[in-house]
Amino acid sequence: MAELRARGGPGRSSTTPSPEEQNAMAEENAQTDGGLVAGHLEEVLRVPARHTHDKNADETEIPRSQAVSDILVATLRAKAEGIKTKYVGLMDEELTKAFDDFIVEATRPTHTGITSFSESAPRQSHRPNGQIVRKEFHPRASVLTDLFEIPHILTIRYVFVAILIIFGMNTVLQDIFDHGTIGVDFHIWTWAFGKFPYVVTFWCLMQTTTLLVVFVPLCHWGRNRTRSDKLDAFDYFWLCCYVLYQIGFALIPFWFVNYFDLPPASTSIIVAEQVRFIMKSHAFVRENITVIMRSTAAHEHAVLPKFSNYVYFQFVPTLVYRDNYPRNKEIRWHFVLMNFAHVAAGISYTYYIFVRFCMPVFRNFNHEHVNLKTFVKSIFDCILPGSLNLLVVFYALLHAWMNAFAEMLRFADRMFYRDWWNSTTFGQYYRTWNVVVHDWLYTYIYSDMYQLCGSRFRESLCFVTFVLSAVVS
């Protein structure tokens, strides 16, 4: 029958076999192939009778068990290679597709309402009634903390350490050659941080004022305001008191600095803390007046903040107030000490930069005739040390100092800055190099002005926020 089918038997020379005939043919072929395989195995495993009386038969003939094992191993190896080739290709294709999808999703900005000015502006038109993007805190490490896990990036830190050692050796050798001894002169330190007891005393007064003069009146206003969603004379009175407080807090520290004629480092401490206290108090008031007004508008008791939360907010390295932040379980004291050591190294670095590069340029600046050539030359002589000083101050303050306080307070969100070194525009640089200030400006300045003015003045609001960011940062 098979031979007739192969020759195209009578009546079916040009037609396709029926399904029944196809099944019969497959069964017949399987039996034929099985018979051939069985015969081959029987032939391989058969022990010929003519070798039964041969003395060397056991030495030259492969045992049956080993032959079966070899055949099974060869069969499994062939099947395994086929499975490997098939599924490795599929896995590689799926992993490549999944990775490409992940990159696309990770780099795609998500916009819900108005866009944070830390991101690039969206291409679509700005919706006039969009929602405000609130700051979300997540447990995450600083950018440099993650990058220093890579040995190639960690080498950059070692390069700066080597430069600091060279600066120290250069200072020692120059003192030996010029004066015959190692000069241990701390007059620059004492001059820069002069009148430090005054600074500490005034800082304590500013801190106490920020805690009590802000918290107590806010709670008094929340307990006694009418349960309504409309503002009345009582609300406007306390609003004026708050504005006057902020104006006084902005003017009195400047008077203190000028009155006591504080040196540069002491002045920087007072001014920086003044700005920080103003921003902290405004964030606390701005977040809580919304909660209090929402609760009183619903004819309920005012939801007042906790003093412990406010005290914690005063020292935590963020300027956006929340009742709760993500917290770590424990404090790594070795991490704290290491970061404070980096701060001390950064201060020493700044000292050597000024002593070796800036002071020789300006030592006789007021004693000589200064023309345009001398002025331009002095500027270019200070560009390189100024840029190096910017990097050192950034690392010492925005990375080491803030990470040390965040670790002591178990504050888990360490995104104090972004990869500003990859910025391609000045706007992107100002938005990414100090995320702490950026979040405050976006949350309490740009967003509030946007809600008041609308989308028509969006460009003007961005410009005002950008200028304020440059002044504050």
C-alpha cells in the first residue's frame, strides 16, 4: 500500500491523501523508524556468539551498560543543546525588550498639572487648572554616595585627596625655604571666624525666635479662628503680624552683622542661618494654615501641628515641611564621623586654595595702581581656584554636612542635589545643583504664584523664581 501511495496509486495520482491515510502513513513511518532504531540498538548491544570463546572478548567489546549510557548522554546532550539555543535566544530577546521598555519609562517625565521647574518644560500646552505637583519623599541615597560605590568614580575622590596632600607639602616647603622653619600660622582662621561667641549667641536667639514666635501664634490663631472657609479681620490681623515678623527677621541679622563688623566666615554663618530660618518658618506656616483652614471650614476643631514635629523639621536637611518623613531604622555613627571628617577636610582645602592662589593676587591690590590689565589678569588668575573652591564647598556642605545630619536624624531621603555636572544650560544647573532650595522655591513660591496668577504669566513666574533661586542659592 505504501508503495502504491509513493507511486501515486490508481485513482489518486494528483490528489492529496485523506486525513485517515495521512495518520496511517505517519504510524507506518514511526513503526519503520522505530524498527530501524531498535535494530540498531540490538546490533550495538548484541554480543556476538563467535566471540564467546575468545579470551580477549571482554577487553575489546564495549559493555552493554556503557553503550546505553553513551547513547543516552549523546541524546540528552543533543536535546540540551537544542533547548539552550532556542530558549537562550528567546530570553535574550525578551530581556533586551524589557530593558528598552524600562529605559523609555524611566526617562519619560510624568506630568500631573504644572511642571516642576527642575524638569524640562513639556511640549504640550500648559493646562490652566492643573494640579500642583507635591514634593514626595522616598528613601534614597545621595548621587555621590551611589557613584562612590563604583571604583572608577571613587578614584576622583582620591585625586582630590592627592591634590590636598600636595598643597600641604607645598606650604611646608615654602615656609622652610622662606623662613627656615615650618610656619604654623592660624591668623587667617582666627580672623575669618572672629567674634565667634557673638555668632553663637545670636544664632541661639534666632533659633528660639523661630521656634516660639512662629509656633505659639499659629496655634493660637488656629484655636480661635471662626469655623468658616472665609477670611475675616482676625485672620488678616495675624497675617500682618506674620509678615512683619518675616520682615524683621530679614533686617535684624543684617544690622547685627554691620554693628559688630563680623569677619567673612562669621557673616556667612549668620546670613546662611537667617535665610534657612526664614524658609523653614514659612514652609511650616504655609503647610499648616492650609490644614487648619480645611478643618475649620468643615466646622470641625482645628488640626494643630505637634511641637515635636516642628523641632525635628528645624534640624532635618529639607525645607519642605511634612508631619512625617521616611526614616531609617538605625544610625550609622561611622558614616556620621566620616562625613564630618570630610567637612573638616573641605575647610582645610578652602584654606589652602585661598592662601596659595588668591592671597598672592590680592595681597598688594590696594597698594599698587590698578589698571585694566592688572584687573583682568587678577580675575583670570582666580578663575581656576574659584572653580575648585566651588567643587569643594559643594561637596563639604551639600553632600558631607547634610548627609551627616540626615544620618543622625535618620532622615532617609538624601536627594540634596542631582547630577548638575551633566547640565547643558544655566537654567538646568540652577535647578539641579541645590535640590533642597529648589523644592522650597517650587512648592511655596512658584506654585502659589501660579495658583494666584494663572498660566498666562507662567514665563514671568519662571523668571521671578529663577532670579530668586540665584539669590538664595
